[in-house]
Amino acid sequence: KRGTEGFGFDPIFIPRGESRTFAEMSLEEKNRYSHRARAVKKMLDFLLEFKF
């Protein structure tokens, strides 16, 4: 286990290509790997494109 940020399994998991766990990253860094953050960005791009 490494790091103090996040919750749950964050101190255990290390994203591919990284040397730090999610718990060692800032929220902004962690969101680069987050499936939820990627989905929200795609939705916002879609809504902006179609002016919803």
C-alpha cells in the first residue's frame, strides 16, 4: 500500500505506464485514467457539438 489520497483500492492499484498508485496522485492526475471522467468528457463534447 502506498499513498494517502483517494479511497478503497487507490493505495494498491498502479495504472499502466505509471510508477505511482492512484493514492499518490492528485485528483486531476487520477481523472486522466478514470472511466467516469472520460465518459463525462465525451458527453460534454457531444452536447456542445449539438448545442444541447
